[in-house]
Amino acid sequence: MTPVGEERKAALRLGVVGHRGYADLPAIMRTLLDLSPQLGFELAFEPELADFAPDAVARLTDDTPLDALLTLGGDGTLLRGARLVGERQVPILGVNLGRLGFLTSCGPNELDDALRRLAAGDYYAEPRMALHASAVDPGGTERLHWRSLNDVVLHKGGFARVVRFDVWIDGEPIGAYGADGVVISTPTGSTAYSLSAGGPVVVPTVESIVVTPVSPHTLAIRPLVLPASAEVRVRGRDGPEELLVTVDGQVGTNFASAESLVVRRAQRPVLVVRFPGTTFFARLRHKLGWGGLADRDEVA
């Protein structure tokens, strides 16, 4: 993780995505529009934010030239922004308007300072490993593919019964999972669904792939931490009407008969804005209560 460096001389092309479900969004947008001229931002708003934008503000698309992306919402909004920039190395500054915001860089009360530091280049662009996932038929043809910052999950539909999944690592069969699903996550995603399913916490800069079964029906199946170079293949034994793949909890598809989910490291990481003085373990303690509750421990 390295600092961005000198203050930018030219205008900074800043894309903006936001979640309209947050009450703070209108006030945040007004602050952004007020500060942009003095900070030298050239703004581009996603179409859903068009009614906040003066006529001079550009519309944001997946090929709009950008120097940075601002996401206004929670972790889900940042994940959506990461998919929008794709493989492009665009730093993402997430502003948390919700409760957790584990991936975001600051809260609404810190927006003014965060924008000024972004304009001055006073931040770190922390590379976060991403995943490339694809639905592949028995002949090896890729039907669909996705890019994921958090996780890819192959899971059952609405039936309350265990599904059998065959799992291969680098072409070697490692076993049949009887479970509700299989989570394949990045280190960033290790604190999301994988953690809820009993997976380990992995420091984001330790590149790896985590395979975590969801509610496994055996004591012999436990989470695996694999090298970042590994390829994971998962195929369900049951009918295609019961199997779904979900990417970052937001997009996905039904699986066709005999298709496999193939997951490997993406070619390029996602760049997440971090400011000096903030650490992963500080966020872990503050956001997730890592290490226990101090008041409870003192009473005990």
C-alpha cells in the first residue's frame, strides 16, 4: 500500500454513485456540489442521481474516464461501484451512510476532510484482490462471467434440504460437500458472508482464496484457505432449478444443467482509498467488536 503522492495539478475526474435509500444523501450531494469547484473536481453522476445534478454535470457510464470514484451509501454501494470500474485502476472512496460500512473510508461527518485529502492526493490506494467467476458448461464454454470484490456463492434455491456439491482445486477433486452452499471469497470478503458461515478472518493484504461451506452436513468439511493462484471449480449434483450463483450478494443467475462455477483471481485488483492513521484492525475492533467488549471483560 503506497501513498498517491503529490497534489494533483489538473482537474480530478470524479465519478459518483449513491444509494437513494439513505436520508443523508441529499445533504451529502449538496456538500459535494459546493466543494467541487474549489477542489477542482469534474463530476460525473450515475443516472440514478441525475436529479441532484446541474445540467453541466456529466452522466457516469462504465466507460467514463475517471481518476477516482466516490460511493455514497454502505458496503453494497461500494461493491457496486467496484463492478462499475471493472479492471480499471480507479481508486474508490466510500462514504458510509449506513450502519456497518466496513469497506468504506469515512462517515458523512468526515466528508469535507476526505474530499480535500482526495483532491490533494493525501491518501493510500490500497489494492484489494478481486475474483473472476464464470459459469462453464461441460464442454468448457463460458456462458456468463462476473468480477467480484467480496465473494461468489453457489447455493440452493428455495428448498429446505441439503445439496451435494463436488469441489475441485486446480483440477484435483477435494471432496463432495453436503451443504446449503459454498462461499468462495477474497480476503476482503472474508469478513462478509464467509465469516457468518464460520470462515476465517483474513487480513486484506494477504492474497488468498477462501472456500467456506454454508451449513455443511458433516464435521469433516471445514473452510479452506488457498493460494491466490488457485482455481476453484464447484458443481452441484442436483437439478439446475435448485442452484443459483450470487456475486457480492447483488447479481447472479440460475445455473443450467451440469454447469460448473469456476473461480480464480482476477487480473487486476480493486483500489480502495485509505487515509493515513487508519488500519484494518482498528476497523475490525470498531465495526465488528473484534477482541471482545472491554466493559464486559472488565466486569468479568
